[in-house]
Amino acid sequence: MTSSSKGSYTRLCIQVNLDKPLINTVKVGRLKQKVMYEGISFLCFYCGRLGHK
């Protein structure tokens, strides 16, 4: 990969502990990247629990 080519996103499959709130950003080097979750409905990012938004 050359320094001039960049991807627009990276897709990861991870396990998360739903007893803790989910994160919405991750720091990569000096940059903060937004975390987007797929396949999750009725998930509250405030408390991290399923069943409401």
C-alpha cells in the first residue's frame, strides 16, 4: 500500500461486554476515529444496554 492510497473504512468483528457502555470513538495514533456499530437495534449508547434508544 502506498502513502497516497487510503481506505474509507475498516470493518471489524468484535465481542463487547454489554454490562459496560459502548464507546463511540477510538484513538488511532493522534487521530480520533468514530466507531459505527452494524446489526445492533435498540441499543442505548448512554447506558450501553439493549432494549431502548
